[in-house]
Amino acid sequence: MKLLLVVTLLLISMASYGDGIIHREKSLYRNIVVSEKAGKRCLIFSVRREQRNQTCIDIDDPDRIVFPYVRMTFAGLLVNPEPSRGLMIGMGGGTISSVLTSVYPDLTMDLVEVDQAVVNVATEYFGFRKTDQINVHVADGRVFTRRALLRKEQYDLIILDAFTGEYIPEHLMTVEFLGDIKSLLTPDGVVIANTFLGSSLYDHESVTYSTVFGPMFSLKMPGTGNRVIVASRMGLPDNKTLMANAMMLKPAFERYNIDLRKYVPNMNRDPDWNTDKRPLTDQYSPANLLRGR
Amino acid sequence: MPIERRITNWTVLTLAFTSGFIIMSIELLGGRILAPYFGSSIYVWGSIITVFMVALSFGYLIGGHLSLKAPRLSKYGLFFVAAAITAVPTIVFGDALMDWVFLRFEDPRYGSLLAAMLLFFVPTAILGMIAPYSVRLLVEETHHSGRVAGGLYFISTLGSALGTLLTSFYFVLLFEINEILVTMAIALVCCFIIALFVDGKVVDGRVIDRKVESKG
């Protein structure tokens, strides 16, 4: 009987920590899981359905960026290669802001994350450090944006990454919100958004962004499930400029094993979505329902 | 049961069902309306639910008092039209109101609470008055009152359940928020017209009084 109990307890603990899970946390907004497997440590916001790794780091080589979409985010720098003030909504493991602030010593960033638990986990397990360059704000992205507009803040680099695999904050994917984001951009500023592929939300989301920003880059890389939107207030630079910027940035990103040149041919300028779809607005924003279609 | 009484009862139950439906539909849309200003965090839902609960409780209290004095269907209909009218500012001035609150309250918890109060308290309180007034219109004899109240809550809460489900599953996918709200307001006006029509046509507006007379 005692043996049975011991075996059962052992099985239960193996089941819950079997996939190399080293930390589990239920926050106000989601389940956060940190797993460690094959030398990689990953932050996962959901373990159901497809296991979506939100952010992974290489334990032996923390500079190596494991997750492709994180690398793709830097393609926005091809449009504005010298940002001085950044805003990031949704922090994940904090990798992107850490890389950016070490590549650009003069860059300061506002990091907005709604969930204190994500900030804690990023700090504890992913080596995220608050520095003089990084300000962390635990706040809703929409509320922060509104306040920033009232303060007449301006950013030349805005990254939108508030979307987990499971749930989209619908008020952060509307024409009105993106209009506010556009107003926060300096004339030469760039906005970078990590978005989804493969549901009717792709069409709606693309139409929403192009309604606000006009022409935009849609970056997809073979073998990834993400699309990164890159847009600006000034319109899009030509490929020669993109390539020149990629060359200029090459040395700085070498230690992260990122070569921005390979993104240039994949920076698509032409809509590959159904442009007749309805843009999402504060009045009409069923993003999560559209995802299932 | 005389035919007039039966028609009155069905009218009251149908209208109570509609009001239950609309209360929850508006409550769910409340989350949508506040999100662009205050986010969609748990405290925003806390604000909305608090305001709806407080508004309903005062509505119950006031509706109960109002039912003491010569209750009749036509007066009952006035609750519906009043709720429709007081919902108009929510639709028309909602953004201006939330702008105003947003500028004055830094903390989104109190901001969302005040905004929810300004937007939803009055129409919800008026919709809350409908429940006790419905009981009064339905009750014929004291010893039946528990069963009558139970039946009424059954119907109106089922209406609430259906309003919740249809709004969150389908309406938000098919319509804009204001389209749904305007439709709700029109439905409330229709309820008012139905109440007036039944009041005038079937029971000459004195169903309760006549019962008392015929018994005496």
C-alpha cells in the first residue's frame, strides 16, 4: 500500500515535470511555464494544443536567439537603422529589448507588459535585467499608449508583441489603437508587429494595419509560423536602402548570429491577403473568434 | 384562468425575458466599450459587474416601491421606454465621457469604475425595476407569490443567459457594438408599445384592481 502511494506520487510528479518543466506559474492572465530541454530554456504561455514557445534562450550561449520570429523582429531596423527611443508592448522573455539596448548603447526603451508575473519570470529565468536604458511599465498597452499620447511622447521604434498563441488582446488590434501608435511615431519611426498566419484573422489583421499605415512590409520566412509587419509613417524605402542598412548593421548583429540581409528579399510589399475583408475597429473586434475560422 | 389574465401574464413574462436578455447583453458589451480606455483586465470586469449589481439592487428597491401604487401594464411599459432613452447618451456620448474620465483618473481601476457608473448605472437601474413590478402584475393571491416570483426569475434569468450567449458568441462577430446597442434600445421601445397595446386592448388597464373587486 505504501509502495503504491510512493509510485503514484512519483508518477504524478513525473507527469507534471516530465517535459523538463522547471517552473509553473498561474498569473492573473495566463499559465506561465518555463521548460528546459536540450540546452534550451523556453518561456511558454500555454501548454495546450500546439506548444508555442514564446521565447527561448540557449543556456550555454545566451546571446544566440533560438526563436525565428524574435530574429525577424529586427528586420524593422532595415527601415530605421538608428533608433534612439523605443516602445515595446508585450515583453515576452525580454530578449528583444536586451539585444536592442546592447546593440544601441544610446537607445532607451519603454517596455509595457500587463502581467507582473511575466516580468518576474523574465528576470528570474531569462536573465532579463532592468538597466538605465530600459524602463518596465506594468500596464495595459492601450492605457499606456493613451497616456503616452497625452504626454506627447514620440518613439522612433515601436514593437507590438502582445499576442500569445492562445489569446489576442482584442483592443490592441484595432484601427483606433494603431492610429494612436502611428501618432506616437516620429516621422522616420518604424512600427514592427509580430502577427499570426493561417486563419481568416490574417486577412482582417493585414487590412487593419494597411488601413492605418498604408503600404507596409509583410515579412515571412520559410519554415516559420509567423509574419512580421514592418510599417512607417514615411512610406517604404527601396530594396537598395534596405540592403545598405543590412550591411551597416551586420557587424553589430554578428554575435547574435543574425544576418539581416537574408530578410531583404522576403520583405514583401504587395498584399497577399484578401483586401476586401473588414478592418478591425473598437466597434468591431472579434479577433479571437476570427482566429478559429 | 380568464383569457385576459392569461394574456397579461404572457405579456409580462415575455417582456421580463427581454429585459433579462438586454441587461446581460449590455453588460457584456460594457467590457468592449471600456477596453479602449481602461484595458480588458480583470479590474475592468470588476468595475462593470459591480456597477451592474449595485444598479440592479437599487432598481429592485425602487421598482418594488413603485409597484405599490395602482400597478398597471401601461406604467410597466414606461420602464422599458425610460431605459431606452437613458441608454442613448451611452451610445452617443460614450467616447466623450470616457475621455473626460481618462483625463482625470490615472488609475485605470477607479477610471473604469467611474466610467462604468456614468455609462451604465441609470439604464441598468431602470431595467432592474422591471423585476419586482413584474411580480406585482403577476401575483393574484398572496400564497401564490413565491411560485409566481420563482417563475418570473426563471424566465428573466433564462433571458439573461441567452443574452449573454448570443452576444458573446455571435453578435460581436456579426455587428458593431453601437449597432447592437441601438437594436437593444429599439427592442425596449417595442416592449413599451406592446405593454401599451395589451393594457388598452385586453384588460382596460385595470387587471389587478378588477381582480380585487371581483373577489370582494
